[in-house]
Amino acid sequence: MRKRSSKGGGAQRSIQVHLMVNEEEAAMIRAAARTRNQTVSLTIIEAVKLLEGSLYVEEEEHDSPTVQALREIEYQLRRIGRNVNQIAHNANREMNATIEDEALRLSREQA
């Protein structure tokens, strides 16, 4: 996880906004800021921007166990698909073979 800067970018912030919260809410906000390696101010600002739709946050869920499991399932499904395609290809090739082709194949195997 990359460390985020404590500055939100853009213009210098010079206006203070006072926010009243209870102990539980304060602990929740501080924990969120700590998790994101941000200041409390930047965490709140980004939360509001996210709610307003003006901030795209790349999900940290990309490395979550659920996403990793889904990637593994996708990989296995692709492998199964390849195997099915190979089976179908071989079946179709053998179905189009003539008796002469089979005789030639057998003679090569016995040689």
C-alpha cells in the first residue's frame, strides 16, 4: 500500500471548519485516517468528495482475499475453457479423417 500525502493538492487550505462528534465517531474517524495514512482533515475531505462524486478512489479491495480468490477461479475457468477447446478441436479433426488418414496414422505408430 502506498503512503498518501497529508495534503489534498490544489489550493492552500486556510478556512477552519469545526465539527462536533461523539467519542465513538471521533475514534472511527481517527481509525479511518490511520488506515489510509492521512490526516483526519484529509480523510473527511475525501469522504465528502467521494459522496459528491468528485473523487475516484482506487479500491484497496484489489488485494483482498475475496478478490484474490475470484482471480484464481477466473484463471481455473480459463484453463478449463482451453481444455474444452482442445478436446473439441481434436474431436472435429478426427471426425473429418478418412479411412486412408487413419490407416496412415496407424502405420506411422507401428513403425
